[in-house]
Amino acid sequence: MAVPAGVMLTTIAVAAFTDTTIQIPANALAYAVSVRVTTVIPTATNFSVGVASAATRYGLLLSTAADTTYAGTDDSMRFYSAATSIRLTPNFTPGDNSGRVRVTIYYLLVQPPSS
């Protein structure tokens, strides 16, 4: 069973997308980004989970309803050479910033020997 390496409750901005402050670390192998909507995202009917260069990498057309969950295993394990935020993209700009999504990043970070 995988252990989550980063968990954050993210407030969805009144904007086209919201990037998380937690990140997949540089030189990590990411294998899933799961989400749980804790407070409905207003105005939007669905949202995607990904990164800036691939907005739907970990989830597409997810419901904005409270208690929606998604495992986020849509992509195969992927290497990230630079620290990377998770991007949440609603299909419509939210009417206010009351929507909340808990984001969990699952990754493997291998540390080479120091001596």
C-alpha cells in the first residue's frame, strides 16, 4: 500500500485554475494524485487534476460536489526533474473562493548515497 507523501486542503481560487503550494519534489517519481472535494466548487460542474504542462494528467471531468473522491491514477509513474505544483482546473471560473479540495500526492523520492 502506498503512503501519501504530501497532503493539502486547497482553496479553489476565483480563477481559471488553482495551483497547490505543495509540490511533487524535484527528482521524484510520482505515481498518483488523489483528491477529495470537501466543499463544493461553486459555479463549475466538473474539474481536472494535473500539472501546468498537462492539466488532465491525474483526473478529468471530476464532479465538483462535496465528498467526491478520485484515486488519481490515470497516468503511469512519471519522473519530475523540477518541483511541480498540482493544477486544479474547473470547467467554469468559480463564483467565489469557497470551494475546497484535499489533494494528496503519492511519490517516490530516491536519495543517492551522500558518501
